[in-house]
Amino acid sequence: MDVIVVGGGIVGTSAAFHLAGKGVSTALVDTFHPGQATAAGTGIVYPWPFPWDSPAEWGFKVAAAEHYPRLMAALVEDGQRPGYEVVGGLSVDREGGDAGFELLDTLSRRPEFDTMGRVEQLAVGEPREHFPLVPADYAGVHIEGMARVDGRSARTALFHAAEERGLRSYHGDARLLWNGSRVTGVRVGTEDLVAPTVIVAAGAWSADLLAVTGVDLGVHPVRGQMTGFALPGRDTRGWPVVRFGERDYYVSAAAPNRVVTGGTVEPEAGFDHRVTASGLLHNLSTAVEVLPELAEATVVETRVGFRPGTHDGRPLLGPIERVPGALVATGLGSQGLTFGPFQGVVAARLALGEDPGVDLSAFVPDRVQQPT
């Protein structure tokens, strides 16, 4: 075995797909933790950077935005169904602002933002023509290149495509093999898998894996409860994704008649995998306040996911100097479905000793944590 990837979410399966595609002997270990973030996210894909991002974040996001549609197209060509659709997106605001039009329009004209597509300003009432639940008093901006992705479908597509290229998979509790000076592989149940490189891409559970080495990884679970609705008699498959600017609230639609609203953000909940009364109340009351017509919708599910949060909001990506043999790829928080596929690619490049293609200085996994 050349590389072992621990974690079967969007990051881990992306890394495994790219490694197997290069003929690298690769194993993927997935523990199937309840609450895996990939399966719970709303799936809004907006990978482009903003001017206030650091240079390293800017470079990473630009590369991710260019990579995403190419990866999805490759999976479709491979016969997979990644659940990815470019449906456009809205940024809306009812308080008289421009909902970010000037900024978004300026960015879209830069060559590195080609995948953003056309940016169009919408007058009051026009956002409702795109997403019929948006109240009539909202104006906004339409971004042509925004997309949505079903995390479960994308993960499955990457996994099956990797299997077709020789990936070996294992399921069970994983423990790093640590000899006191380097990571030598992974123990899955009672079986030891040996490899010179292990990619730790286990999301919010990554810190537990690294604990045996004495490293405090600094990633923690942020529980999110996301509620989905059905709209009988409505066809939502062509609806765009929406951001309500005045409250930073997101809504996404899916076929045949589903709408998923932004969920809770609970950094103190630990790994408590429950739908709570307070979480459901928050989701329902906020959804109906923002989109009053959802009051008559059917509540079909509430998904619980544990986003991998970090102390400074930046991802963890790269080797750990004190732990030879291990690479870390996690910490994307609520942006896992947007940046996870590219984070997996970079991890695969590092595992092969290749140039990662982006500046990773801001993402050093064992960077000093600042007091909160």
C-alpha cells in the first residue's frame, strides 16, 4: 500500500479518486460516523474568493473554483452521477442596498473568475421570478455560475470512480499506527494496514486520530441541524440557490419539490447526534420568517452534521513536522462541499511529493492556536 486515506467524506473520497487515478496503490478507511458533514450540508457551491481573503486563501479558492466543474464533468463522463448542477444563485436584500452587485460585478470581470459567469442586478420583485418563495420586496443579484451539489451523491460518485481505478476500501474503527517517531499506517478493527503515508481526512474526528501522536490538532465539531421541506405541486429542480444578505442565511432547492434551509451553528454541542427541540424550533421559525410561504410546506427531515471547525476559521491542510508519515486535510467548517474536492486533490499531490499548486502557509495543521 502506498497511501491510506482515513475519512470517507468529500475530502477523503476526492483524495482517493485522484490517487487511484494515477495508479497509486490506495486504501480508503471509513468509520461511518453518524453526523458526517458531507451527508448533511445544504450543498451551496460558491468557491470564489473575496478581496478581504489573505493571499493564500485567495489562491486556494481561485484554484478550487477552476477545478470544481472539471472534476464534476470528469465524473459524469465516467458514468457517475455526482449530483452537481449549475443552477445560478441569488444574493438578495430588502434594505435598499445593492446586495453586493458592484463587488460581484467587478470580480466577475477578472479572468480568474471566469467560472462565475454573468452577474446581473435584479430590481425589487425580480428575485421572486427566479426563486418563487422569495418575498416580493427583495431586490438582489443573480450570479450565473453558482451551483448546488448533493454531498451524498458526490461522495458516492468519487468513491465508485476510485474503486473502478483500483481503490481498496475498509470499514471500521480506525487508529493510527504510531511507533513513537512516525505514523506507519492504520489499524482497522484488528487488521493493520501499513503505508508510508496516511492522509487524515476524517473531518471533525481528525483530532481524535492524531491524539495518539501527542498532537492537539485544533479541530472541533460544530453541530448543524438542517431542515428540509417539500412543496407539493411545485417543481423546484430549476430554482437557484439563495443568500439573504441582511442575515447571512442560505436556502437551496432540489428535485423534485424540496427546499433546504440554513441550519443551526452549535460549537458547544460536541458529538451529540440529536435533533433537538430548540434546533428544530430555530430552523422552522427562521425559515417561515424569511420565506413565509414555507408555513404551508411539509417538513420532511432534519439532518444533523458535525462540521470540522478551527480556531481561526481556516482549514488545516498539509504535513505535521512532528508527525512524519501523516498529512492532514480537514477544517473546512461549513464550506466542506464547496472546497472539499479541491482540498482532497491538494492532499493527494502532497502524498505523492508533488507541488501542491497553491500556497499552504495559512493552512499549516499544527499552527499555534490563538486564545479565544
